[in-house]
Amino acid sequence: MTSLDLVPGKITTREEVALSYGGSVYSGGIVPAPRSQSVFIYSDPAAGEKHGYTFDGWAEEDEFGPLYLYTGAGAVGDQEMVRGNKVLMETLTNGFAVHLFVANGKVPGKKEMHQRYVGQVVLDPVEPCIERQAPGSDGEMRSVFVFRLRPAEDAPIEVSAADAVKPAMKTTKVKVPRRPRNVKVPAQSGAKGKQTENHTTTETVANIPGGPRKVRRREGQLCMAFEEFLEAAGHECASFQFTVKGEPGTLTPDLYDATDHVLYEAKGAATRNHARMALGQLKDYQRFIDEPGLRLAVLLPEEPTPNVRALLEGENITLVVQTDDGFSGYPLQSPAV
């Protein structure tokens, strides 16, 4: 029997939560509490902002509803899927409840913070975590995990505008890495994607709309399959991100081929709407890439209609389509001189 009722909007402290539900008071932002089969997440966007990144907070609501972004544990160097990060990721399968708190000012006369209870959340079942580049406490850029949290089914939450992802302070221009070399086209052998924890099946079991989720899953698989295909050809692939002043979050293209200097945007369906979205994203990304000669390409899982193909060609965007034995449209033609 616990003495603390977790009601969205309630102001409490980590100590009060630990006394009632278990877990440590001073063990980082992700606190496991096996006694109550819970994991408590303590978010403090202001702390991240001091280090130069603004990932944490409510992101723009998408077709699946509210989405809270939470940066994982690890202050220096690339974050690893261990300790608290691993604990949070394992809630996808172990049934532990995840409870989200946001810092709400200092406790008078103490160093600790008040915590405002937001509500019970779950990791997004299709895309639970993404990787971003951010400075560590030492000022060095490194890779961090950004967990994607949704309200738990039928669980009340408090969504506050004050907790929205903060707008970027500046617009970043990207100078992309280029690694030209002599390469060969690999045999067209299906280019099957790597098996990873997040993209091993075409569907997922979840109480959410299935159609868009399946498309998103196919998009991830397609991107991995093509990256593996390029690497087999001796290419180097890279990823990057950039911010836009006054806008929250980051822009992150799907795939960059550093060997051929090509930026790809992948879509999980070959419909006109998906192709138009990819076209718009590529044109937008191109504005922030500070290097001439960049080529743009759309990656689709199947052949679109002739009119959609003509739309992309008219915008000087190459189309690459996955086939039964590889990819059609690759290798890309040499850029015009």
C-alpha cells in the first residue's frame, strides 16, 4: 500500500516517490523500482539546454497523438544502451509501468527539485528511440538516445504548453562529409536489411492505428536494406542533423551516401502523397547543406505511377526503387558536367 497517489499535475519530490514506490533517490533520470514494477523518468529540459541541446519536451503532436521526447542517460561520450537506458528500453517487453515527471522548481532551502507528475507513458512501439548528435558536459559532440514516449492506454496525462520542446537558438548549416573512391556495383541479390531490435518485422502488436505504423516500419527496413547495399558496394554512409532558428526539434535526413554525395529520403509506400512528401523534405534539407554538387534521390519500396516518376524527374530528383533482386535506379547516373 503506497502513501503517495500519482495524479497528473501533482507536485512531489523524488524522495517521496522512492518512499512510496521504491527505487533510488539519486540514481540519474531513469529510476527502476522493481518493488512496484515501475520505472520513473525525471525530465529536466533546462538542464539539457545548458549543454546546448533542446530535445526534451512535448514534440509537435502527430497522427498518433501526443509525443514526449526524453534524452537518455550519459553525460560524456556516446551514450550506450546500458544501465538506465537499457532499463527504459526493456519496458517494451517486461510490463513495467513508466511514470514521467518534469522538474518544477527547486525545493526551498535544498538543492533538489520539485517534480510535477505528468502521467503514465509508454515507449512508442514502432520507433521507441532515435539517435541525435548533441554536446556532452565536456562540450564535445557525441551521439545520444532520444526516447519517444506516448501516453499509456487509457491513462490520464497532463500536457503543458510550458513543457514543449524549446525552439532552436540558431540555424545550423551542414558541411557534409565526402568520401569519393573507386567502387563497384554489388550483385543484385535482394539486398536484405540487417536484423535489428526495432525493425525485424513488418508489423507490430499495439493498440494503435495499423496502416501508418506499418508504412513507417517498412520505411525503416527499406532504409537499412539500401544502406547495407551501398556499404557492400564500398560506399560510406553518414547521418547528420540540423536546427532551424525559432523552430523546435531537429531536421534529420534519412540517408546520406558520402561516396556519391547523394542525399536520400525513403518512404514506406509509393503513393503520390509519399513521393510529394519526400520531394518537399529533400528540397528543404538542401537549403541547409553547405556544399555544392549535392544530388537528391527518393527511395521507394516499389515502382510508382509514371506520373509520379515524371514529377520527381522534373525536379531533378533521382528515383531508386527496391526490386526482388536489389535496387532499380542504382547506380545513379553521373552528374551532368
